[in-house]
Amino acid sequence: MSARDEVLARVRRAKGPREVAPVPREYRAAGTRGPGDLELFAERLRDYRARVRVVAVDEVADAVAAALRDRGARHVVTASGVPPEWTATWAAAGTVPPSAPPSAPPSAEQAGSGEPVELSDPVSRIESRVPLGGDAREALREIVAAADAVVTACHVAVAETGTIVLDHDAADQGPRALTLVPDYHLVVVRAEQVVAGVPDAVAALDGVRTQTWISGPSATSDIELERVEGVHGPRTLEVVIVR
Amino acid sequence: MTTFLGMPAGGGNLTGEPFPKAAREALGNAQLRRNLAKATGTIRAKRANVVGELPDWAQLRAAGAAIKDEVLANLDEHLVRFEEALTSRGTHVHWARDAGEANRIVADLVRATGTREVIKVKSMATVEIGLNEALAGIGVHAVETDLAELIVQLGKDKSSHILVPAIHRNRSEIRDVFRREMPGVDPDLTDDPRALAEAARRHLRHKFMTVDVAISGANFGVAETGSLVVVESEGNGRMCLTLPRTLISVVGIEKLVPRWQDLEVFLQLLPRSSTGERMNPYTSVWTGPTEGQTSHVVLVDNGRTATLADPDGRAALRCIRCSACLNSCPVYERTGGHAYGSTYPGPIGAVLSPQLTGVDRNPTLPFASSLCGVCYDVCPVAIDIPAMLVHLRGRVASAKGTTPESTAMRALAWAMADARRWRRLVRLGRFGRLASRHVPLPGWSTARDLPQPPKETFRDWWESSR
């Protein structure tokens, strides 16, 4: 008997009656709590030590430019579906003046094999669907390793938990490595994307999307259970909330 | 065999020294007790705080328990559906009866890639089956990338906690391990947790960018979609799941939930119960191979069907490995995790480990508890651990057959079955006043005084003073 058949046969012998009571879902369900509270969302994000800017619709480009300037970013990667105007103001102003010190350590630590590639354009736009096969993956790795900031949109966000969900199949959120390797992640969240609770976010997704749920910057509690921000993921998360 | 219905038991890292012996050694370590009291005290307060924030915690807990029971009641069907969903998207599904078979499957897959090194996401299932040791046997080095697992690995230590394997180490002990064992580390590394995390980041960055095979577990598998979910904090999980070309996920067969919607319950229960956060920093969900990867899933039994076979013990398979019961347990807080001798320590380990291995191979763990019940109160899927401990003690006792204790209990039952017989015997008990001074009861009287029977029985006193 194959391992599969044997394990399944064991399960059939072991388990009790098939009839089960329906799952009681008396908790606060999706769609019962109205839209997400933007102030609560911002407060939760700050609690995780994410940086938050709340702006009007016509201020997004300025807010992104200000954030990238404050960060001292030199090369920004973004998803192909991100509106070009979000980063246009920053790109037009030129990258960091030579006198400004970079706020992040040099990206040499991020280099994999050999020297980091030099990015000629200040903004690189990355396609979501990385084709099967080696070269495209390698190119993606090199670009994200050389960039010092990434700008994306999101799919949905949860006010109660300060969570931002990226749908990596969407053109404005990019493949997974895009938002993982650079040390600084800037996310633009539109007001209507903010929902009240976790069930609302689960309802807004479906299980076949490749997703990352992000709640604050990378953190660990492994040393004496004290929270330390910044291990392997982006050490700085900045959120522009469009009210 | 003492597993139920003769169901084959699990192997791997699930047994150790008898608990009383190991606990005695651990209790002699004052540093360990200080480290544990500090860490578990911190996490208990955080958990209570964020659980108290949710007005519907009790309802979420009831739903969590019911969803897991639903999975267990029709586990065969959910497994088949899960397998179909995975295969239809191009994931290769493998099945393993036990630890040895799971290790062989993973070793063969790794060998086929030609790599000498794999990176690992923190996974209890792979610790349970002893995968790192098995890979070392074929000359492949498994690099643990979770900070606490890395501390344990570099220190040639053992995990002592489900969530924070290095909970028994304080910051200066961790600094010493890093200074001694981490290649290229700053010799002046301080014990500031920030500096230690930064050292780990530098150490692992190169591995993430160059190693092409990753091994993960999964917190949940969604039967209807074939989605896998990994819940983590540091981003090491995302690194391992995203960058390598080959991803092998080792998943216990009880990890399923029926529907995508069910995650709305568990993504609230798990982070608040485990790290005491409203949400963990990163949760990855993927369905089938993503971004050009080759993806394998290894479904592991290793004693889970033996656990499923016991109607009074199967609820232990609801466990979502949050570790709230460890952090709350007065016994765990004093002995630490190593005393349990199993990958799964603490209250849940005391009920899960003996069921996975059969109680004959773990006969002391069901007694590693004061039955205070706090583990049940904090369990996000309402596993009645105290009741299960009592049940398993019964299984241990019946497996032992006739002992002096069981004979004494049978004699007592006979004596108490008849009022007059009982009365006569209780009167005789007065002669025990002599015996109690002179007859030692080894094992019992070394730490206690044998109570003296009274001069007069209650019944006699009642009749004479009425």
C-alpha cells in the first residue's frame, strides 16, 4: 500500500462520527462593522513604529517625494501598475543631493553574489508576473538588492490590527521579493481600502491570490520576549494614507 | 502497544528522560528559572492585554474549536481535497507515514537539487521528525533562519519552547553564543537585543540571497484552495518562501482548515495568543508554485492518526502551536521546556507527545501538571488539557496492569462498598497509629509525614456525643 493510501486508511479507521455541529460564527463577522476607522488604523500603525502620513488625494505625489527625500533614497523600485505620478515628483527633483548622507547603511550588505548592480534610472518598475525560468528571477533579485526603497499600493488594510495586505498578483503591488529585499517600504493606502476587522479583509481576498499580510516593520521577540524592530524584512515601513 | 486501535506510533524527537528526573535537574538551575519567569511574565501580560481588547474573544474561541473539530471529523476528505487543489496548481504532494519516511522524502528532494545547504523557516514539524539531523546524514547543512532557532542551532542547544525556542537563554548568554559560533561576528558585540538582531541579519543576508532550496512548515493549509499559510515576525519566512527556486513544505496532516473563510478566525486567535500582538508582522499565503518556483508539500502522519483514534484525546490535534499554555503554566515556568524531553513541551506537550508516541514511551508526561486548569482557560481552541491529562493518566495506569497501588485501590473499593464492613475496617484503622510511626512508605514518606489516624472514628464520636 502506498503511504498515501495507508495514511488515509488510518484516518478512516481512527476518526469518530462524520456528523459535526455547524461552526458557530457568533463573532463580529465581515460586513457588520462598517468601514475602517482611519484614525484607529493610523494609531495601530504607529504602535508598530511604522511612520504614517495622512494626506488628501492631490497630495500623494508630494507626500511620496517628501518621504523618499527624508529617507535619502537614491534608487527606488516600484510595481509596474503603480501610477507613475506617485514617484514622478521625487524623480523630477533629482535623486539625493551629494551632500545629503544616506539614512540607510550602504546596500553592499544586501549584495548576493559579487558586486551590486548599478541602477541607472532613479525608478525601476517591476512586472508582477515573473516568468518561469532562471534569468528573470536573477534580474529581479539584482534590481531589488540594489534598490534602497520600494513604493507600492495595497489590496486591503485592517484598522483594528494595523495590517496592510499585498496581493502579489496585482500589477500595483508587485512580486513578493519586491517588497521584501529593500530596507524601506512605502505603501500608499486609499481610505476606501481600509476595513474594520480581520473578517472584512479575508472576505476581500480569496485564497488563491499570493498574499503578504504586513503589520508594521520586521520584528522579533526572540530575546527575552522583548520586541525589537528590524530583522530581515524592511526595517522601516512608511504608510501614506489617502483620506 | 498502547496507541489506540493499534494505530502506529510516531517517532522522532518526542521522548526524553523521565519528567521527574529531568525536572529535578532543571529546578537546580537558578539562572534558567530567572530567565523563564521574566520571559513568561512579559508574554502573559501582553497576551492578556490584547485578548481583553476583543469583545468577541469567547465566540472566536468557540468557532476555532468547532472548525478544527470539523476538520478532524472528516480529515480523510479534507486531505484528499487539499491534495487535489495542490496538484491541480502544480505542487508535488508527498505522503509520509512517520518521521523516518518524511525525512527520506525530503532528503531525496534535496539531493536531487544538488545543493549542499538549505535555508529553513521555523517549523515544529521538522524539529519533531529530526529533519536537520537526517539532512546532515546526507551531507546537507540546514541553516535555521528564525532568530531563536539560530541561537539554538549555533549554541548546539535544544529548543525549549514552541514559539521562542531559545526562551531559556538571556541576552548575555545569546551574545556569548554569537561571539563564539557566528562566523565573522564583531568580537565586541554587545548584549543589546538590537545589536544581536542586527548580527543575525548580517549573518543570514548572504544565505537568503544565495541558497536555492528552502524548507518550511505551515501554520495552516486551506483544503478548498490548496493555500498554505506561514505566520511569522522577522521576515526570514518571507525570505525563504520567496527567493529560493525550490520550496519544500513539511505539513502535519492536522494543519488543515476547510475553507478560506476560516482564516478570519485563526488570524485573530493565533497572533494574540502567541506573541501577544494584535497581528504578527508578516503572514504569507501562497497557492501552488509562485514566481517560477518548484514547490513540494510533504504531508506527515507520525502518530497523528493514533491521536485521532482516541475520542478523549483527539482534541489535542486542534492545537495551533500558539504556546499560550506554556507561557501560563506554573510547572513549565519552573522546569522549562527541556525537562519534557519532547519537541512539544508544556501542557500541550504533556498531552500531545504521549499520544503521538503511545503512552508507553512517554509515561511520565501526563503527570507533569498540577491540573490547575489555566492552560485550558488560555487555549484559543479550547483544548481541555486538564481533563485530557487525567484521561491519559488513566491510560498509563491501565497499561501498567496490576501494581501495589491498583491492588490497594481495588481493596479500598471493596471495603467502601458495604457500610458495616467499612465501619469495622475504619475502627481497625486506629491500630495504624502504631504503624505510622514505624512503617516507612518509600517514595511517599521521604518528603511527607504520614498522617496519624485519630484515636476515635468520626462515627463513634458522633454516636457518643449526640
